[in-house]
Amino acid sequence: MLIDGKVIECECEYTKCFSEFRENENIIRFRDNQLNDMYYHNYTYIKKVMSEIELKSIIQDEISLRLSEKSNFCNILLNYGVNGSLLSILKYKPEISTNGYYSFDISHFSKLNSLLGCTIKKVNNEEMVDDILFCDLQHDEKNLGKDFCTRRCYRRGKVYVSDKGVNSYVCYHNGDIIGNCDLFMYNGIAKIEDFAVIPTYQRKGYGTTILKSLIDIAIKENSHTIYLVTDEDDTAKEMYQKIGFNKVGERTDLFFKL
């Protein structure tokens, strides 16, 4: 399942909002020196299908580089599957995950429901970044720790309140913080990212309310493709499919602990 090249371009432009990059004919290498332990601000994207020998060489080179940078991980992303026999002969064995690209069928927009009393506000000041941190801690503190959640939130918050193009939105209901979500638009493509609803409010319609609001913004900005990326093992993908997202591609993530 080959993913649209314009979606891949949008993915890379999104990461560039947070990370420095270097590119050659085979790869794009991203680095965020302000948050160097964030896996998806610091990764190598392999741009094209290549032979196993070429792929093995690139993986080994990237691992060597990360070791020289004194990093404890190497994250490599590519939009096709990898032969298990190739990975088995590497010194470092990766954790392999599959992520799906899901594009929204705009004809479903009128079928989406919104809960009354919800307000979706664009993040434009430090106080609202604190509201995102509140969401992050409810959602991720147990697995990722308070320190990382805090550093990640304030790092990303710098971009949200800048003019780089990644906008974040917080959902409130009767004054309570419910969840948050990011939106990035590039050349008619809209990417939905970092979508989260605080656990106590999940499965009550808030998620659909947030997504409908962001999809509405993207449509009004003349986005012809609206997509998100989600782990194929995550139950969230069932909700996305239910409201009108269809799988249009797949990505393989190779995560090496060094």
C-alpha cells in the first residue's frame, strides 16, 4: 500500500517545525537539540525502497552515528515492511511497530456529532500550554514520567505559540479541561497529531467533538486531504475508522535501544 508522496512531504515538514534536519538522496535525519530524548523529534526517515544490503548499511551507519552522539536510542522510519532475516543479523535488535496512515472521508463530516457545552480553543499563550501539560500528565505520566511530559510539553509549546504552523487546540467543557489535539496544514494536506482525551472523559463523545472541530478548520482552510497516523495495535484506530478515517498507507518503525 503506497502512501501519497504529498502526505509524506507533509509528515517531514511537520517534523521540521521541531527539529533540525539533514537530507541526502536516501534519508532525512532529524534532530531536536532541545528535546533529544523525544523519539519522534530525533529519527531517520528512509525515503525510498532499497535492497536489503543497502538498507542494512544505512541502519548500521545510523546506529553508529547515534552511538557517537552518545544517544541511548536510534529510531528509523520507513514506509514499507522489512525482512525479518535482515533484522536478525544486526548487532542491535529493534522493537518493530507498524503505524497506519488514515485519511478522513470528507463526505462523513456531516455525520459527526458534537457535544453541547464544549469549547475548542487554539493555544496562543503560556497559560494554555499549562493546560496541555495537565492533559499530558493525566494521559502519559504513569508511562513516561512527569519530568519527560513536562519537558516535552514546554518544548512543543514554544512551537505552538510561534508562527511555525503547528497549532494546538484544547477542549474545555463547563470549564474543565477535557483533551487536546494538534493540527498542521501544508500545501492542501492537514495532519492531525497528538490527539488525546483525559481518561475519565473517554468514550463519551468528546474525542469526536475535538476531531470534528479540527477537521472543520482544515476544510475551511481548503485542505483536500486530512490524515493522522496511529499505531496499528492501538484501539484508537477503531474509533477513527468508525467516524470516517480510512487506511491509506503503512509505516514501519524500527526502534533500537543502544
